[in-house]
Amino acid sequence: MKTCKAIILGATSTVAMSLLLAGCAREISHTETNKVKSDGTVDTKEKTVTQSSDGTVTKTEESKTTRP
């Protein structure tokens, strides 16, 4: 019984510590543009800039095209 409690306590501590050390990314900016063409096609472009807890800046761009 004591071994089971020790394993559960160790696993819980490991998960909690990893969450504290990892931190969260902060969204600096987010832009979304939609363009509708004459044939009804919709082009969507999304740009996101995030900053992690260690100061690293990441830029993400995503494009989608929807046809009627």
C-alpha cells in the first residue's frame, strides 16, 4: 500500500513540476484577413505572433481557401 502511494505522489509531483517549468506562451498579435473573389471563393489568411516564457518569439502564418 505504501509503495502505491509513493508512486502516485511521485507521478503527481512530476506532472506539477513540468507544468511550472514549461510556462505558457503569450500571444503578442493576431491578424485575420478574408478576401472574397468574384467566383465566390474565400481566401483566409491568419498571422499569429507568440512569445514563450523564455523570450523566444514565434510567428505562425496559415492560409485557407474555401470554394462554394
